[in-house]
Amino acid sequence: QVQLVESGGGLVQPGGSLRLSCAASGFTFSNYRMSWYRQAPGKERELVATISSNSDFTNYAASVKGRFTISRDNAKNTVYLQMNSLRPEDTAVYYCYKVSKDGYWGQGTQVTVSS
């Protein structure tokens, strides 16, 4: 069955960096776009970034453009989110998402940006 397992979250100071990973299994990873979403307490889940199946296309939410980079390694069935210049407002649970009609979510990883 489909599995998406996120890792790499944690506590970081403002201005710091983290790299999130999402290990995928149970489907042909290289055939699908993948996205990262986030959900802060009391807020709706929002799209952060998307990458095409062969990495030739990416897009980002305006709030993270220039600070976050989405990438993937199809040989490792893994999608990444490099997050730089982190701000307190980036604090959220970050989710990996398989973009398809039967979309699938990971369990999420907590990112906390605080001094």
C-alpha cells in the first residue's frame, strides 16, 4: 500500500535551516507530482510547494518563494524540502502529498521556529 514517511522536522531558531524528507513506497514514485503542505495551529492546511514527476517544474507559495526549495530523487523514491531563513510564521506540521486523483498524505512532521 501507499506509504509516505516524513522526517527532518524539529526546533530551529529564526534564520535557521532544516531539510525535510519524505520517503515514498507502494507506488511508482517517478510517475507522480509531489507536494509539500503545512498546517499551523488554528489554520487551514496550505500548499507550500509542488514538483513535477521529472523535476522540470516547481512552484511555490508566495510566502516561501526564495527561501524554500523542493527537490526529488526518483532513484531513492524521496522528495525533499530545503527550508532556509526560517521565520516563526513557518511553524507548522509539514505534510508530504502524492498528487493524484487518489491523493495520499503522509503523517506529518513538526517544524517549530522559535528563539
